[in-house]
Amino acid sequence: MEFYLEPRLYTRTRYWRVLVLLIMLAMTDAFGLLGLLASPPLATALQIWINNLLIPAYQARKRRRRLERGACQAGAGAHADRG
């Protein structure tokens, strides 16, 4: 059951382990047991927020490169027709 259900319900790549560990250490030091209990949801929320900031920038950069490549190819095609 552990090898069948766990990989389907819980993927280990969903969160950044280092971020969770750092937040757990900081929250435990600051707030004790309550900080330890509150740190995993806080780390997950922080990771989602960071991903939402980074992914749109990455997609915009990718879209810009694709448009530039299309413009370069269209420009090269126009020059080839003239010659």
C-alpha cells in the first residue's frame, strides 16, 4: 500500500524541502511548538506565491523569444524573395 498509494497521493516534488526546513527552524525558534505546527502551511503558501511570481515572468520571456524568432524568420524570408 505504501508503494502504490503514497506516490499517487503525495508527490515529493510538490514542495521545496529546504524552504520548509528553514521556515520550520525560524518559526520554531520564534514561536515554539505553535511555530513548528504552522510552518509547513506557511512554507507551502510562500512557495505558491513565489511560483506565481516567477512562472509568468518565465512564460513572458519564452513568448518574447518565440515572437522574435518568428520576426527574424519572416524577415529572412522577405529578403530571400527579393534576391
